Amino acid sequence: MIILSALHKSFENRPVLRGLDLDVSKGRSMVVVGPSGAGKSVMLKCAIGLSQPDSGTVTLDGTPMTASSRASLMPRTGVLFQGAALFDSLTIWENVAFELLRQLSRPQARATAIEKLARVGLEADTADRLPSQLSGGMRKRAGLARAIASNPQLMFFDEPTTGLDPVMAGKINRLIREVVTELGATALTITHDITTVQTVADDVAFLWNGAVRWTGAAATLQTATDPDLRAFLAGRSASK
Amino acid sequence: MTFALRVLAALGRMVLRALRGVGAITIFALSTLRHMVTPPFYPRAFLAALMQIGWLSLPVIGLTALFTGGALVLQIYAGGARFDAQAVVPQIVAIGMVRELGPVLVGLMVAARVTTSIAAEIATMKVTEQIDALVTLSTEPMKYLTAPRVLAGTLTVPVLVAVGDTIGIMGGYGVATNSLGFNAAAYLRATVGFIEPLDIVSSLTKGAVFGFIATLMGCFYGLRASRGAMGVGLATKGAVEYAAVLILAANFALTSAFFAQ
């Protein structure tokens, strides 16, 4: 379960989050959409403990996110970053097994990493390559393999299809849907890509001006009446 | 009056900014020391840093020391000839290399080669969210990125200094015996007989301190890089500038501590 309550965050006196509330029920996949500058990335950084809100609380699976609880919450989470954020100096398998190497021997961790790579459609021969030797889509898959390596119960996806062609974007969206369902994880995705909403979301939230403007089941999105959400879905600029 | 106040205010802001910088670097250094002695440790990252800072710096350190030693002999010989003191060339080259030129040149070369590389690498990691990824993978960036590099720098730069001192002296020896007519055995005897244990201790201590400064500044500026390619450039520039200045300031302080009468 992911609960964000009354989050406020400003940068140099410019408010970005203005009392944001969001609940993601256990085992559900919530996709947050909204125009650029609405506060999606800042919200996600607060949710995963990379940024401290000025006020408000983040609760993950019943545990409030604080500086001291973050260390215990991180092993339960998996994050796919926008650019995959693979470590340049490590091979793909070492990236995927980064967390596993603390508990397993190198051969065991490598075997698990290759398993996870296979799960996201990457062949075993990619395991010993460096991130710079892979295409954008392959890097994103490797990032997804790293995110699911320790079977997390909480998953976060930051603009998972940015920079990908429509075919690859579709594949990544389907993979995300599959792995989240397999793990029974609670997932929070931010995106401006409507195809991600269609494939990944159980529930959708529309972020507008630092707060949640509309939320509902993904199936009800097209019938929503909020004018700004309608404008966003239609690809028009909305009133500010 | 208003103008004078404005100047004073600007000066005050500058001093405050400088003090904030000193404070931030001090806190960063103390935090690095804490992470160096508390688990978890990352031996692979440490070995990679040893390789990068120590082994791969050897060629450039060796060449720099060799040419500097050769040039030093020529300068001291020419200067000494003015008052008929050519005989002290081996002693002055030895003391100059071991006490001053060896450590300072190695420190500055490490700053040029290693500080920039560390700052650029970590800053790039920052702008591509790799540092954020480390955090989400339950890894403290200071422990994984900073502690191994700073420890490796502190341990390897004294070795580089020892190598640089030796090669510098041998560069001088080569020039002195081949071009200036010095007797090879007498030159070596004069060199070895003149250097005292304190000279070597000061040289290696300077190496350790310069290694600490060079790697620390690379990590400090890398981790503080702002977003974008410009952030990487600024981090690299700031790291090498401040590392060089701090190395020279530390050199003065250490020379005073060891040798001031």
C-alpha cells in the first residue's frame, strides 16, 4: 500500500506540490498522469524517499517513510528510472544482481540475474555486456530486470516509455503489467503517455498544479468530465 | 556611503559563502572518514580505485618526475656555478625532490588526472540518476563511491610520491653524469648520504594528505553537481581548481610543521 498525505514541496519558494493526497491500494497499479510541471516527478521522488517533502507524510506498506526507516523500506521496493540509470562501470548482470550480491555468492547472483534478464526478454549473452553496448529499449528492460531482482512488493516506474519508439514502448508497458501482476506488487507509475495508462493502470490519478485533480478506475478515465483532464487526454492545453 | 555599504555587503556575502564552503567540505570529509571505518565495505570498488588512482597514474607521474629531475639539475648547476658551488648539486636535487617537488608535482598531477576523472564520473552518475538508483538499491553513495576512492587515494599517493621522488632523483642523476661530468658513484653517495629520515617521512605524509584532498574534492564536487551537461563541467572545473589550491596550501602548512625553525 502506498499512501501520500498532504504533501507539500517547494523549490526556492516556488510550490510544486500543494497538499497532494494519493492512496494506492495493496496489489493495485496506479498510474499518475498530468502535464509537464504538474509535480509528477517530485511526487515520485518523495514517494521513494529520494526527496523530503516540506510537510505531509509518505507511508509504504504501513511504515511511514523517514530518514531512519528508508533503509528498511528500500529492499521492499523496485524502481525503474526514466533513463534506466544502469551503472556504467558494471556489466548488465552485475547491475541486475547489485542488491543480490550482498546475500548471494557471485555465481548464484549471476544465475538469478540471468533468470531475471530472461524474464524481461533479454538473452543470456547480454549479461556480460556493459550498458553502453545496449540499445535504449534493452537498457530499459535491463533496468526493469534490476527493479524486480529482489521480488519487491512495491514498484515505482518513472516515465517508463520515454525515449522509446511506439513498438518498444508497447512491449515495455506489457512487461511492466506482467511483472507487477506476477509479483502481486503495489505499483505507482508516472507518465504522460496515454498508452501506458491503457496497458499498466488499474487506477488513474490526474495531477494538476501540484495536487490530485481526479482519480478513478482506469476504465472510467474516458468518461471523466473534468475539463482539464479532458483537455489533457485530447492533447490540448488546459486552463491554468 | 551607500556605495561603501554595498561593497561591505558584497564582501560579507563572499566571506559567508567561503565559510559555508569550508563548512560543507569539513562535514563531507568527516562523514567520509566515518564511512571509511564502518561497514559495509566495498572491496571491489576499493581495488578498482587503487588501480585507477595508483597503477594507471604511474606513467604520467614517472615522466613528469623524470623531466623535472633533469631540469632541476641543470638549473641548480647553472645557479651554483655563479658562486662555485656545483658540488652541492646532488644534495640540493635530492632535498628539493623529496621534500617539495616530488610530493607537490605528484599531488598536482593526481589532481589533474584523478580528481577530474572522479568528479566527471560521479557528476555524470548524478545527472543520469545513477546516484538515486544506488539509494533505491539500499546503498549509501558516500560508502560506495566516496569512501573507497578516498581511502585508495590516501594509501596510493604516498607510493606514487616515493616513485616520483626516486625517478626525479634518477632523472637528475642521468643528466648530471651524462652531460655535466659528475662521477656516478660520488653522485649517488652524496644523494643517499644527505637525505634524512624526516625528509622521507615528510614526503610520504604530504603524499597521503594530497591523495586525500585530491580524491575528496573529486567526490565532493561530483556529488554536488547540478543537473545537465553543464553541471558535469562545472563540477569537474571546481574540483580540480580547489584540489590544486588546497594541495598547495596543505603543502605550505606541512612544510611549516615539519621544517620551520
